[in-house]
Amino acid sequence: MGTAKITFPYLKELNEEIKSGDGTRQNIAFKTLKVIDLKDLNPGLIMYIHYLQGKYHYLNFKRNDSLASIEEAVKCYHKVLQTARWYRVNARNPKYYFKYAESTHKLSKLVFCLFKQNELQNKAYLIAIHSGRQFPDNGGSFAWLQRDILNS
């Protein structure tokens, strides 16, 4: 797919399809995201594409409680922050951090290895702490997540 029509408004349309609750529309939007050539896109678009892919997997997880879906969501949300580091830009959307931390926490509840559970919980907790400081206006959400992690 060419990069000429890949814009934030276009990606927001795909976001609406992913949020629709209609499995067919969600799958079509996800397949559309998967074929976008990221090579010549700006980092903001790349981060948003990874975020939307993560959102697709996260919503699948919420529907079917699938370990594979939450693992894929975590990978996609991680790619958002990797992209920011790679391009040396700030990921300015607190949702990126919150969904990464929340999904990592949910994954920690599903893995059987205690070492891996602790590792994932620690990662989620640290993301929530640092993100709460980075985004003080969203501190309540991150504080809630920190409490949820500590109480699990």
C-alpha cells in the first residue's frame, strides 16, 4: 500500500472500525494496517499504527481471554515505544504508555511461570510509575493501575 493516503485522519477511520465491535470490520481494518509500508512514514504515524494493531489484539483478548491475543497486544504496544526510541522522539500520548503497562499487567496474570509473572508485573509497575510522572494530568489513571498491580 502506498504511503500517499496514510494520514492521521485515515488511521482514525481505521480506529473507528477496530472499535466498532463488528468482527468483520475489525479484521478488515487490522489487515489494512498490516499491509501499510512503514518505511517512509513519519514516526508519529508508525507509532499510531502499532498502537492500533495493539488495540485490535487487546480487544480480541477482552472478547476471548486468549493468551496469544494479549501477548500480541503487548508486543505491538512495545513497538510503539521502540519506534519513539529508534527515531529519538517522544511518544506524547499517555494512552501508549497506559495500554502497554495495562496489557503487560494483564499478561502477567495469565503466564504460569512465577519468575515471568514477577518480571511482567515489575515492568508494568515501573511503566505506570514513570508515566504517571511524565503525564501528571493523567496521574489518576496511572495511580489506579499501580494500585491494581500491587493488589494482584
